[in-house]
Amino acid sequence: MVAPIADNRALLLKLEAVQEILHPLKRVMVAFSGGVDSTLLARISRNLLGRSQVLAVIADSPSLGREDLADAQATAEDLDLAVAVVPTDELERSDYQANQGLRCYVCKGVLFDVMAKIASDKGYAHVLYGAIGSDVASERPGQRAAVERGVRAPLQEAGLDKQDVRQLARFLGLPNWDKPQNACLSSRVPRGEIVTADKLRQVEAAEAAVRQLGFKQLRVRHHGSVGRLEVAVDELTRFESEPALREQVHKAICQAGFSEAEIDPRGYRSTGAPAGSML
């Protein structure tokens, strides 16, 4: 149960700190993914600075699933945000395709460069994004790209962590306050394996089909001809209680173009790993 924000002075002070950071910025663009971090930042910015002073920018990338794009647009509309959907071409970059550790750096760099051009053309003074206090630059290549380009992270600067973000999002009535964390489709391709548009579409189709079976948090990792499914640990028990589910999952993944499907018995993790159980 989330405690009322009025009883949490530390959290109120962090909210005030975010507002103090934002107030002098006047007119801003926010990189908007539809996740809870960027949604909270956009909402606070809009409430404080006014709708005409804040532009939520959604990157229409090959690594963004069409359902995620639609969800981000719907969330922005629900919050009455001014929105721009901009195409990004990171998948055309060889250093992105190579998937050797620079992928997130390239992706964020491409987005921030696009945003900087729009900001210059349209008169926005600052570009912002939703990094939070627990995001460490040495572990987050995308954050390094932000620092190099002077992109601000007000939630991080105010010291908010994920629990703070969810509490504030719930207090402000954000529709996605409890939305599971997500990552781009390229994260399903193991490091060192080439990222291609065909692989991303294959993963997207498989995940959409498995999601139709009622799973909430999941990943389909692309291992060549094998699609390896990870679901939240508390959802793994469904495979024991619903005997037909394994065959349904196998069919869903193979219809997306994989020859075989596996279920990882350890459940969802933030990075893929070998070893699964063949369906």
C-alpha cells in the first residue's frame, strides 16, 4: 500500500526540488516513451510551465513496438500533452547494428540530436529526459549521450528513485503509475548478434501473440531459430495450472517465424541468458 504523499515529507521535498529545477527552464522538450519516468516528468513539466511550453517527443524507431507507440500516444493524449512523433534512424547505423555495447549510446544520441534540431527550430530552451536517481552514467550508455549533449534529467537531479516515481505518479493519477518496466525490442537480441529490422519485427510479433494469452510482463529473446520466452516469476505457475498453455505459447512464438520455442524456467530478467526448457 502506498502511503499518502502528504505524510511523506521526504517525497514532497523531492517533488518541490523537481519543480525548482524546472521552473527557470521556461520552455522544454521531454523525451517521452510512455513509461512511468518520462510520463511523470512530462506531467510535472506541463502542470508547472503550461501546455504550450512543453513538447513531449516520441521516437518512432524500428526498435519501438507498434503497441508501445500507440500506448505512448494514448498516454500523452490522456494527459493533454502537446506531442511530436519523430522518426529516428539508429538502426541504419553500423555501430548500433553491431550490438557490441554502444547500442543504447547510439540510440539516445540519435534521438537527442533530432530533439536538439527541433528545439532550435521551434524555440525550446532545453531538452529533458526521464533518467532517475538510480541510473548510473557508467552503467547507462544512454545517459552518457545525454551528458555529452547537455540534456537535463530533473528527476535524477532531484534524487528520485523508482519507488519515488511510482508514488508520485500514483498521487498525480497517472494511468501508467504501475506499468512494468520495458525496454526496446533490440534488447531481445543477445549482445554481439547483429540487430536487424527483421529480427525486431519477429520479436514484436511473438511478444504480441504471447501477450494475447494473458501474460503481463514478458520478453521473447531472439536466439536465431529459437524464441526464448521469459515471463514474470509469479506468472510461471500458469504453466502448471493450465496444461494447454505450453502448446499455445509454442504456436504463438513459432507463428512469428521461429522454428522452436523455449520457456526460461527462471522467469523474466532484465538481460537475457542462456539455458531454457524446450517446450
